[in-house]
Amino acid sequence: MSSEIHHHDHDSNNEMSFDEKLMKLLSHWIKHNEEHALNYRKWAEKAKVNGRRKAAGLLEDAAEMSLATNGKFTAALVTLGKE
């Protein structure tokens, strides 16, 4: 387990408008999911090397799901500019 502390306090700046806050959150979540997907893929490769093909496949699936979620977040960002 990493010693890095991960905070999820996404409601700390009350001076932003709702749209600004939502856009900032969506951008943060996209970056966060990309980092997770990269880590899942790294561990999928390690699992393959260690003969854990099924686990590796599931980790690859998890990476794809994270990136698919980013598609929804990106679409939400686009809609904010159009509503």
C-alpha cells in the first residue's frame, strides 16, 4: 500500500459558481481515472508475468471501465458549455 495520502475533499472552495465547481470536479475526476487506469494496467502486466492471466484480464477490464467513465465525464463537461 502506498504511503501517499489521498484526499477527496472536493467541496472546499465555496467562492466558485456551481458550474465552475462542477467543471473543476469533472476535470479532476478525468485525470484521477487516467492515473488509476495506468496503475491497473501496470498491475495487469505484473499479474501476467506472474502467471495470473485471469486476474490480469480483470485488471485490464477495470482500466477500460475507468476510461469509459471518463467518456461520460468528458460528455458532461461538453454539455456544461451548451446548456
